[in-house]
Amino acid sequence: MSSSIRKSNYSDALTRLAQAIAVGVCATLAGCQTTHFAAQTTVQPKPNLTAKIKQKPLWLSEKPSPQEPQDVWERMRQGFQLQDGAGVNPRIEQQRLWFASNPSFLENAGERGSLYIHYIVERLEERNMPLELALLPVIESAYNPMAYSRSNAVGLWQFIPSTGRYFNLRQTSAYDGRRDITASTTAALDYLTRLHDMFNGDWLLALAAYNAGEGTVSRAIERNEKLGLPTDYWNLPLPQETKDYVPKFLALSQVVLAPEAYGVNLNPIANTPYFEVVEVKQSMDLSRVAALAQIDEDELFQLNPALKQRTTLDGPQHLLVPTSKAQLLASSLSAMNPEELLSMRPKKALFDEVEHKAVAGRTRSYKIKSGDNLTLIAKANKVSVHDLQRWNKLNGQSLKVGQTLVMQDTRKRVANRKPVQYKVKKGDSLYVVAKRFNVKMQHLKRWNPRTSQALKPGQMLVVSGPR
């Protein structure tokens, strides 16, 4: 036999063998009997059927873990649950047009709420509640913890006295739990949860009841049931304020979903806690606490607005403090001895204790007591720390008990000072301007008596004047 014929026969044999192996593999995958065939082919090497198939890299099959939003507005949007079913609704559209025509309302409310929104979002997430509810204080109080209504409703969540007491919000001459940021938030979420359960999981009815009371909504439902009419929120005969309340809330949510589309500029709010809780063991004066921890006094009061007399008297044994200052305050308080802690108690202003002496240039002196520091003394006497250092030739902040400080009377200089004006920019609020110029809100309001809380870009404010 020629070599070409032998090669041809050998090639045919290999082909038939490969076909037999392929048939065997198919039979194996189909569940057919394979033992007899396997016995005949054990001496043959098994083909590597995956040798030429490129394996998919492992990293391509792994889904990247979603990143935590840096902006709390975005975090809020990701937790919205009430947008389905809103559709095209003229009542919502009317309210949405109002927000688009008044962008400063939401911008200013967001600025004020920047201290509290992260906390509220976290509490809602813990309960798996719609994160749109973090916008409810915008509707209720424009995120002003000092808001007060004609019906005697108070605080971010606008509790009336009776409802506040029902949800354990104490109200005394020195403390009002309806203004307490953490206590009132807990009470509001408890109340909303109760209403949600009462109305069979319908959030729109729960929100209507939050505004008008559960009795009003229940009676409206009963009336429609008797008349054979629909009993959903949109078809209930409710007071006009409540008819507008839920559409306003839903419209606000839609604006927050896409603020640029409505000409609203929402400044980013860091998705991190703005404040921490610091325990206090005795009654303390907020101005002294602020000086000790180097916190702006008005900011400290914005975080603790329930303390009506700006002391922890009759309030909870803790303070809300900016996160950046919490450790400093906690460590400073723990390092104080009993005598120093006693100096933190509320008492008469330091300038009442200053010993006035008839010295040239109308100066007065003050003797340093335990717990004093330059910031506290300067604020109490309405002078600057820089002036105190200059008058007493001090290089630093350190003081000694018993040391005497000399202060000059600057009242005539202040009285003759010309007012300083500031042109309002987009996103400004009274609180932001006061903080920027290191003046108290009460002074800013006194210098600008005709100015409302909602500032307009281009508006002129007096930011420094006679006190």
C-alpha cells in the first residue's frame, strides 16, 4: 500500500475516532448509557474541550458595590418612595409652579436645615420610612426650629402643646421639647408611623391627618363611604389647607428630585453627621459652653433651641454640639475640677462683676476667676480678644487665677462707628450672614427691622452698627 493511501486511511480512522468521542460526550450530557463506550476508549487521551475557550476574568463578573452619596440631598433622593402614582395632577402642578417661582424659599430652608437634615434622614432610614418625609419640616416650619404658628404650634415639626405632651415632649418655662431637635424628630416619626398604620399603610392619608388631625380625615372617609364615593386622599372633602398640604409636599419632593429643572440651587450638604451628643452633668450656661469649646454661640443655640433661657436648666442632661467640636468639649469638661465646673453654671454676666476704677482714659479692671478665658471675658464685656491682648500685652490665651486684666471703655467708639453694609448673594440666609460677619442674629435683625427671613439676591443688609 502506498504511503499516500496509508495516510488517507489513517486520517479517516482519526476522523471516525473523533466522531465517536463527540457522540459519546453528547450521550453523556443527555443522560444516556456511557459505561460501555467509556470502557472501549479508556486508553485514549480525553480531549480538553475548554482548552481553546477564553475564561471570563473574575473581576468582570463582580458587580461594584454602590458608593455612598457625598451629598445628603442625593442620599435622600435614593430613598424616595412616594413618587409612583403622582402622574399628571393639576393640584401638584400648581404647587410645583409656586416653588419654581419662589426658588429662594427652598434654598433658604435648605440652608437652615443643613444642621439637621442628615440626622433626620438617618432616623427615617432606620425605620424604613420614605425619605421624602425629611422634607416635611420645609412645609411645616421652613426648617426654622424657632417657628411659631397662630395655633401655638412650635418647632421644626410644628407640634401643638397637647400633641407634644402626648408624645412626651415636656414644656416648661425653661425647656420646650417641641423645639428639641432629637426629641421632636422622634415624636414626629412616632406620630407619622401611628397615622400610617391607622390608615392602612396609605402615606397620603397619614400626611393629611398630620396636618388636619386623624379625626378630620376619618370623618371625611366615613362620609364618602356612606355616599359610595372613593375614599382615597384626592377625593376626600377636606379643609382647603389640607387639600393643598399633600400636593405641596409631593411637588416639593419633585423639585428636590430635579432642582435645576425648576431653577432652584440646592447647596450640597455633606452626607456626614453635623452634630454629636455630649453629656453634661449639671446646669450650664450656653455662652460659657460655647466659649469653652470655641463654638459660635448662636450656632450652639440653633442646635439646642429647646433651652429657652440658653441654659441646660430643666433640659436633658446633654447638648448637641458640632461634630468638629464635640471631642474638645467632652475632654474639656472631663478635665475640669469641681470648682471649675461650678463656674460653668448660669450666673450674672461677667461685666456686672467688673470692678470699675477711675483711671485715666476711662478704663476698668477685672480679676480672673477659675474657669475664665479670654473669649468668654471678651464676649461678656463686648470687646474683642485682640483688644484684650493688646491692652494687657498678652501674647497668647493663657490666664492665671487672680490675674487682673485692664479694659478700655469702647462704647463711644462703637457708637460713632459707621454701619457696614453687605449685598446679599444667592443662597444667603440671615443665619449664614450673621455667622459670616460674626454678629448675633438678634443684632442683625435689629439693624434690619424690615427684613424677612427669606433674603433676595442683591438686597442690602446692615451687618455692623451701633449696639
